[in-house]
Amino acid sequence: CTECSCSSGKETNKDTSSKKKKENGDESFVPKIFFGTRTHKQISQITRELKRTAYSSVPMTILSSRDYTCIHPVVSSSGSNRNEMCVELLEGKHGKSCLYYHGVHKLSEHHALQSAHRMYQAWDIEDLVSLGKKLRACPYFAARELMVGADIVFCPYNYLLDPQIRDCMEIKLKGQVVILDEAHNIEDCARESVSYGVTESQLRAAREELDSMVNNNIRQKDHEPLRAVCCSFI
């Protein structure tokens, strides 16, 4: 049945159902609600409040970074290179893969079945991670899959403001409902999205490399202006 939430991941059913709606002249597009917050802690507070309302059973998902949702024992215990390590596993580098990624469907199907049987309740990131460990399925990618059939999508501000993150997460805001909690923080978040931090030691290392390039006559016209920029910053 195309009306059932468990069919939300089947493109064929969605296509045929939307065609029928267009033929009948009905609206075929139902907008999602994207709810942006400043911190992940605020998402926990909002989902807790949602659970207390009559809308607790509405299909939802929470988009967050691997720092909060990765359950791979090696990757999750690493420092700042979790994204790179995850990509390497997905690409099968070094002959290794991520068995949790291959179990994503277990998590998405679990939530779809709960919704179909009216047992669905609003959940938090910790709930998803706990269930992911139990089912040996990746919460990070499961949350992204759940976005297809979700009516409400919770996420930090930068997921909505940063074009690169939007593209990466396949977030389409055209025609959707966007709610920004504590929107007076948006300016700072927007500045951070297009800013980049660099240390003095990084600048000095870059200058040394550029010195070497210039001294060895390697694309001097390109590297001399860059060296000048590094020197001016230092």
C-alpha cells in the first residue's frame, strides 16, 4: 500500500502514487518541517517535549555528525579524523569495510514498522544510537535514510545554512517549512559557515613550502603571491 509509511523508501510506489495524484489534480507535494537548533543538547530538549504532545507518533529524524552517532569501535574511539576513517571504510580501502553501514536497513525498517503499527514515539539521538548498537546498524546513515519518510527533521543550524552540508546531506529546502529556534544566533552561525581558522604554525609551514617552490622555479607566478599572503598574515 503506497499510503503505508513502510513504503516510503520504495521509489516505484512513490512515483506511481504521485502520478495518480497529478492525474486527479490533487496536490502531490507535502512539505517537511526542518527544525534547526543551535546545539545538539537543544534537539534533545525539543524531542523530549515532542514526546509529550499528541504529535509524538509523527515520523521524524535527527541529523547529526558522526561524533554523536558513529558506533564503529575503531572509528568512534578515534580523535578528529572520524569522517576520513568512515569514508575509507566505505570505499573499502585497506581491504576493510564497515559492517554497521551494511546493517542500516535494520534501523530504518525498524522505525518504519513501528510507525505502521502505530507504536512510533518521538526519539532522541541517544535512543537511536542505543538501538543501533543493539541491531548492529549505523545510526548516522540510518538517520539520513529516515529523512525520506520523515515529516519533521531536527538538525543543527549549519545543516540548513551551509550549502556544502546541505548538498552532502541531500537537504532540499525549496517549498519546505523551516523553523529556526533562537534565531538571533543565526548571524554567528552563518559567519562560521563561511569562515576558516588557521594557526600561526600552519602559516609558517605553508610559507616554508612556498619558499621551496619559488626557489626551485616551480610555478613561480602562482606561488609568489601566495607566499606574500602568508608573510602578511604572519
